[in-house]
Amino acid sequence: MRLGPDAYGATIRREIETHARRELSISAVYTTLQRLEQKGLVRSRIGEPTPERGGRRRKHFELLPAGARALKSACDAFAGMTAGVERRLKTLG
Amino acid sequence: MTRLALALIAAATPRPDRESVAGDTIERFDELRATAGPSAARRWLWREVARVLRDAPRHRVATHDGTRQAPRARKVPLMSSLGQDVRYALRSFKRSPGFTAVAVATLALGIGANTAMFSVIHAALLRPLPYPQPSELIRVGQRTTGSSLAVVEFEIVRRESRAFSSIAAYRGAGDRRLDVAGGPPEWIAALAVTTDFLRTLGVPPALGRELTAGEVQAGGPQAVVLSHAVWREHFGADPEILGRLVALDDVRHVVVGVLPADFWFPQRVDALVPLRSSGALGDLGMNTSTVARLANGVTLTQADGELAGFAEELRRARSGSVEEAYQGVAPVPLHRWVVGDQRATLVLLFGATAFVLLIACANLAVLLLARASARDQEIALRLALGGSRRRLAAQFLVESACVSVLGAGAGLLIARGVLQVVTTRLSLTLPSAAGVRLDGTVLAFALGTAMVTAVVFTLVPLLTSTRLPPHDSLKVGGRMAGAGRTRARARSALVAAQVALAVTLLIGAALLIQSLHRLRQEPLGFSTEGLVTFTTPIDRTRLSSAHVDVFVEAVGDRLRRIPGVRDVATTNLVPLAGQSNMPAQRDRRPEHSIGGMEIRVVSPNYFDVLGIPVRRGRAFAASDAAGAPAVAIVNDTVAAAWWQDADPIGDGVAIGLFRGKSLVRDAATRRVVGVGGDTKAMRLDAPPRPTIFIPLAQADAFGSSNLTWILRTEDAPGLAAQVRRAVEDAAPGQRVGTLRSMDDVVGSQLSDRRLNASLFAIFAGVSLLLVTIGLYGVVAYAVAQRTREIGVRMALGARPADVLATVLRQSLAITAAGLAIGVAGAAWLAQSLQGMLFNLSPLDPSTFIAVPLLFAVVALVAALVPARRVTRVDPLIALRVD
């Protein structure tokens, strides 16, 4: 979602690695995206070949409306569960 | 390298995504190279390879699921759930710890013992000698006994033979005293060699050259080749060592060469000195070893034929100082001679460990079969729910493989332990400085065997159980009639096989142990009580006989004064410490000649100190001194051979005389004054040899370079130090050998046999344990399976005793079958033990009866314990069992 039209394998991985603060294999990224695609939450398309990647094409991923809805409900659920806990976590330090 | 990594990643990725994945990887790599540097980028790349290889299977699954439409049972590639299977396997091991423990322990014992023994055998038998073209190296020895040559035989072979490109002789030259500047003298082991010794071996010296023909000739200059260690330690690796003079036993030798650092020889070599045949008495003996290299294109058989042709000439050259049975000399591959007696032992021990491995595999198989039966319901359930046979098989295979790997791991630890024990106790001269190592090939073999067993015995029951219609086994009380019977039969056959193997090992162990025991009981002919012995090497070229007498008296005097020392005797060789023989003949009776008469030079109290009875006549006295008439004492063997029942006293013997021909300058006749009891000569397992004793005071012609002292002691603390001091006082600078008790001297003869017997006993014990466990398991399982049936029978009025008998009958039948096969097998194999047994027939009836009987009793007990549970079965509960 954050990456918008620039969302393809390498960038998605970079984004996750930055936020999760650990290294991730490209296969794991593709696997997850593939499953999301099978569930109809994202859509993939093959892009144009680019010289930087030795002429290899990129596989772009795009969030579908169903996916956006699923994401929202997941966030809400998480927010509901963590409500109030955040304050206490701060005191624990 | 990066191309390789990329190729790996691409190969692991499913085809549809290959291109984009490769592109993504390149992008990231370039990014890292720009920001963090090329080496960081490379490290990330290889980490990525590892991660991709781990995650690729799931990626593949996800891709396939996307492309397939029908939700059929997925055809899942093997690799995809390897991790899953391993985890499942480990979980199921935790659920049945008993099975796992027994299976792993069983395998560990079998694999461990096998690997260790094979490593030893590989190092000792299979590794070639560390010389170039070692298969060309030959040792020439006596055709009949393989023992060493006489000098004259060597000279003839060297002169006449065309079969060898080079040939050299060598003989141990004892310890020589090396005078080191600015330090106490060192004693180094010298090897007397002829020229071409190093050339024959194919080992060039590190410095200088080897001895020349001129130096080896009588009267030639004294030259020496030092070992690398001596050069380094005592001469500081002086590069100018060549041409320097060093003193060996006060004789100046020119250093002409230095041996390479990695020089190896079957005996310790610190220096090479010239081997000179001087025609002295010592050269008559068969004490010269020969090494030769086959000429180009000459085979061993051809060399053998040529040497056989020299027999007549050799016989003549030895002036007939040979027995009728003399057949000349023969070549033997050097490698075989170096390994020598140990070959038979090692092969035997390896056979024993192979048996243990087989028993272990059989045990594992039995365990797996039982487990398969227990899981029939689970298997049927999973199949009914849509599981694929292939997945199931794969999963069970992984389980069995895990057991094998765990077993092998534990086995490795055991192997290391066993190797420690074996290499410190076995006195092997191994042709490798690295010694014995854990052998990778063997471990792989043992692991392979275990795996094959595991695979076969997992698949077979699985195949049988998956063929049956599932609803049969899902029924209450699901027993699989057909498959169950086959499995039960297979289990019985395996247990019987184990019994057979184990009983064979037990019989072998029993034979070896009995043999050892009998050897220990052998009468020595002398008493070892309180006796302690040590040697003082004497340089006869420096000390004349008169000096020796003074030396002996001075030392003896001081030794007697040591508190605790009751008596002191002297001789050239104590019993069981070696041999020293020469031709001898009865006076005026040339037909009474012995070629290898043992000669013992003794002090007058020798017989008394050693407790050797003097049957006729008298022992030596002080009056048998240098100028007095020459006397001798013969032992029972000589008396029986030459005089039978007549009295030898007063008759004469001549040493150096053989069949009327005098082989030495003056073969003086000695008058026999006594007949002494027989004692063991060189070996405990050989009969006593004919021996003539001569008084020390009259012994000048027999220049033995060794004087052995025997002390009869009582409670003498700190004896070793006091002995050294006594000798030092009497003769400063005199070398003193290690102090040993006579018990130790005798004991060292037993050490090899003791090791064999112990190892065999351990193997036999382990296999007995394994088989007992196997039997126990089989009976326990059978009882558990038939609980319902037993309940029914008891409800119908059968007595517990009857039911017990039925259950026992089965296991006893298996045991009996196994015993029968085992005894037959043992009888067949026992023949190969022939050479190792002392005073015992390989088919010793008492052993062949007692061992199977003992085994039967053990088997009975092993079966009885689980079977007794049968008698406690409550029919009501039994009938309710699912």
C-alpha cells in the first residue's frame, strides 16, 4: 500500500525489511503475495524489461478493493486488541 | 561466484517467477554493493541463497496451487515437506522414548564397534608401506619358518640372484652410547646395515649419503648415518654435520649422512652403522634380516623360483649346520611380513564386529516391524481420510532415516572411545605416523547398512498394510490377519538369526578365554616369586673377559648389600626374553647334533635363585672357574634327545660342532656335570627348547652383549633407584636397563591374547544383551497382541500355566532354531580360530555344549518375564480390550 505503483518484488521486500528490521528471502515474499493473489486480495502484472536488472522484467503487485477491505478489518481488529495495552507497555519501558 | 549464487536461486525458484526473482535479487545486490561495499553485498547474497533454498519448496507449493484447478490430493514434491517430516519424526520419538532409546542404542553399538575396528584394520592391513612402489619390496627369509637369514645366505643371494634390482641386510645393533658434548651420554638405537639399504627402500637421505661398500667391509672406516631426530636434538641440526666425528661406544665414527625427518621403519632406528660379518660365533646364527626390491618386470613367483634353485648351494655354504628339513630361502612381500601375525587377529575381530552390526540391524528391523503393526490403525485412518500412500511412505522413511542418523552419531562417539582403548593396548607397528584414525568410508558403510535396513523394514510393512481395505483395520480390535502373520514370521526369523549370530560369538569368546586361561596355567619350569630382573648392556669389544668378571663381581657385591635383596644371579638371557642359539653336538656322536641349541651363560646360583630343579649331578660351583676344566649343564630336553635313559653325567658336549664339522675356531668339549629341569625358552606357548648352560666364569667365547641380572627380593622399597646407584658405583657410566618383575616378563607374553579375549568377550556380551532385548520385546509384544485371545481361553477354563506354556513355546522354538543354526555356524567358523587357541581344540565339546545351554537359560528368562504377565490377565479386562 505504501509503495503505490512502485510495488514489485524487490521494493516490497525492502519495505518489509525496513519495518520489520530483519532480512527476508525473496521466495517468502513471493509466496505470501501469491497466496494473497489466490484469495483475490491483490493482483499481479508483469512489467517492462529494465536495463538495471539485466533486462529482466518486474512483477508488480497491486492492492485490490477486497484486499483493502481485508487490510482495514485486520487493522481494526489489531487496534481493538491493543487498545489500552500501549499505555501500560510504555510504563514497562 | 555471484553467477553461481544467482543460478542457484533461479534453479530453486518456480519457473513463472524465475525472471522477476532474479531481477529482484540483482537489484538488491547492486544496492548493497553501492551502499555497503562489495564484500557485504556478497555475504548478503549467500545468505539469500540459503534462505531461498529453505523457502523455495513453499514457494513452489503456492505456485502450483495457484495453477491447479481441481482440489485433488496434492501431488507434493518430496522436498517440500522434508522439514515437516523431520519435525514430525522428532515429535513421534518424544512420544515413544522407549522405542527411540532402544533403537538408537542398538544402532550405536553396532555402528560404533564396527567403525572402530575397521579403522584399525584399514591402518594396519590396507595402508601401504610409506616407501615408493611398496609392492616391489620383498623380505627374504627362511623358506620353512620365515625367520631371518644367516649372513652367508644373504651374501650368496646378493651375489647370485638376478631377480632383485637391489638388496640389503640389516640387524639390530643394540643401544650404543653416544657421547654428547657438554652433557650426559645418550643411548641411541643402532641398526647395522649393508650398503644399498636406503637405496632398496627408495628413501634418499636428507643430507649426505648412505654407507658405501668400502665402509661395510671388515676393516673399513667407521661411518654412521644419523636419524633426523638425533641430528636435531643432539647436534642442533648443524648443517656442517657431514664429516664430523662422533663417538659411539668410544669408537669414532664419521657422519656421512642424515635420514629424512619422516623416515619410518618397523623398529626404532636412531643411527645406521655398518653391518660387518666377522666370522665370529654370532654370525652363524640366523639373525640377519634382508630387504630387497624386485627388478623391473620380475614377479614374486619368478623370484621365488630363482631362490628355490639356490637351496643346494645355500646348504653347502652353511656347512651343514642345518637340519634335514632345510629348504633354503624364499621371498615374502615386505608389507605382509610387517603386518605379520596380527593379520589373523584383526580379521577375526573385524568378523566379530560385523556380526554385532548384523545383530544390531536385525534388532532395529524387529523394532520397526513391531512399531509398524502398532501403527496400522493410524495408517488406515490417514489413508481413509485422503492421505497419499507416497506421503505416508516418505514420512515413515524420514523417521527411519532419523533413527539411523542418530544411531550413527552416537556410534561415532562410541567408536572414538573404542579406538582409544584399542590403540593404546594393541602393540601395532603401523606404517603411518598419523596412526589410526576414524575412517570415513567405514562410517559411511555402517550408516548405509543401517539405513538400508531401516528403509526395507519400514517400507515392507507399510506396503502390506496400505493394500488392505481400510475399513478392516478401522474396525474395533483391528487385527490385520494376513499382514500380521507375515510380520510375525519375519520377526521370528530375525530373532532366530540374531540368536544364531550371538551364540557363534559367544562360543568364539569362550574358546579364546579358555585358551588364555590354559596358557596362564602352563608350567614355567621356574618360580617367579619375588624375582626382579634388569639388563646391563656390555660392550665386549672394549671389555675383555677379565674386566667383565671384575664388573660382575663389583656390581653383584653392591646389589647384594641393598636391603631386601636376598640373592643375585646373572645370565645372558632370562627365560621368555628372547633366544640365543648355536649349533652343538654330543661328543663323539655326530648323529646327536642340534642346529639351534639354546646357550645360557649363568652364575652358579642361577638354578637356585630361579628355583629350577637340578635332577642329576650338581649345579655350577665357584670351582668352575676360568682355568678349571670346562663344564656344562644340559636340560631335560637335551638329556632325553641325546641320552634317553642313560646318564649324561661325565659325557661331553661341544658347542660349535655340528655333525662332526667344527664351525668355530675351537669348539672345546665340555663335560656334563648336571641335568637341569626344562624351562620355557622364548615363548610361553611353545615347548621348552634344548638348552646347554655354561658357567659365567668360563664363558669368554660367547661374547654376549647383554648381561641380565636376577634379584630375589623381599619387600624392597625404592629398588629401582638403589639398583641404579649400585651399578653406577661399581661402573660409572654403565647403562642400566629397565627393572621388571619376572611376573611382568611372563605377563607380556599374554598381553595380545588377553586383548583378543577381552574384545571378543565384550562383543559377545553386547550381542547377548541385544538379543535378550530382542527376545524380550518379541514375547512382550506377542503377549500384548494376544491378550484378548488369552482372556477368552482363561474364561473358558484354561489354567494360567497352560497359557504360559503356549506363549513360551513360541519363543523357545525360535531360540532353539537359532541355537541350532548358530552352533553349526560356529563349528564351521571355529576352524579359523585354530591358530589362536592354545591347547584347545576349536571344536571343544564342553564349550559347544555349555554355551548354547547357557544361552537357552538366558533366553528362557528373557521370555519368562513378559510371559508371566499372561498369568495375571483378568479375563474380564482382557475381553474388553480394543
